Amino acid sequence: MASSLTVPNHALASLIPSHTAKTQSCVSQCVPLLPKSTQSQFHGLKFSYSPSLSVPSSSSFKTSVSAKANKGSVPPSFTLKDQDGKNVSLSKFKGKPVVVYFYPADESPSCTKQACAFRDSYEKFKKAGAEVIGISGDDSSSHKSFAKKYRLPFTLLSDEGNKVRKEWGVPADLFGALPGRQTYVLDKNGVVQLIYNNQFQPEKHIDETLNILRSL
């Protein structure tokens, strides 16, 4: 014989928490209430309950924007070792136009072709009063061997770790597998006047840079 249990209504209500009580309990456990004067940090974000809210000025964003080499701006400065192991700073060339070309690596067929094209036109660059600087991730000894083998008359700088390449914002090619080939022309004030990118036609970098140098 089945037995039955009768529970009074008021007792049943005490066994089932109301929606309001549950919500308040969750809120009190999950989100602590903070006084207005309190400041707290969650995942690196700072929350302030002060009535006055300070908004960052636009100047605080300018550094990140100008951190890369953009046309019409002064690029980040650098000091790197040349093929003789000596420190060379970009500021050393202030007062004259400078051609800074980033290339993937010494001795690769396209990079050798580009370097030799700069070499063959070097007198034209000198006539325009410009300096030529090649930059790659190879070390100084590799640059020295490369410059000697192909009789390169200009400076090669070692950007080991590609720090300057990243700071200047040189894009990679082939889905990031190949360091980019990008050339910059800076005027005598150090302002970028040309940015030219062409991975697979290295000789065209020389034509483009000479054209802009003649117009400065």
C-alpha cells in the first residue's frame, strides 16, 4: 500500500528559494559591491567610480602611430653594426638624402642582383648627394664577405633579430615566410619621401629611388 506525504504550503515555499533571493545571492557572490571612491583592476583594466572621468588626450596615441616609418614622417632611429663591426647610427646621415633598403639575406640570387644594381648605379646616387644603406638580419661577418665578393661600395648593417625591420614596419612576404624587400628614401631632413616594396623585381628599387632623389 502506497503511502503519501503531505507538505504544508508554507513549508514547501521555504524549501524552494525565490528568484529574487537567488539573484541577489549570485550578485553578492559574483560581483562585489564597491564604494564610489574605490578603484579596482580587472584583467589590466582600471575602473574608477569617481564622478569625474579623465579622457586620454589624442597625443597619447601619436607615439604608436609614428613608431613606424610612414611617408611624410621621421622614422625610428637606430644604431647597428656595419660590415666592419662598427656602430652606425641613422642620425649620422642627417643633412643629406639617404636610401635605406631592407633585403631578405646576403647571397640569395635576388638580393645579390639588387645589391649589384645599387653598386652599378652608385655614382648616380653620389651625384644626387645620397647615401645608400642596406639592412638585413645577417651578421657583420656575412655582410663583410658579401660586400667584398661583389665589391659593394656602400654600407651594410646587421639587424640581427630583425628589431629595426619590425620597428619600421617592413611587411613580410609569402605569408610571413620571407622577410620583406622594402626601400625608403629619406630627404636631408630625415623625412620619408618614398616607400617602395617589390620582392620579385629587385632592380626596380634602383629606378624608383633615383627618380625620387632627382625631384628632391
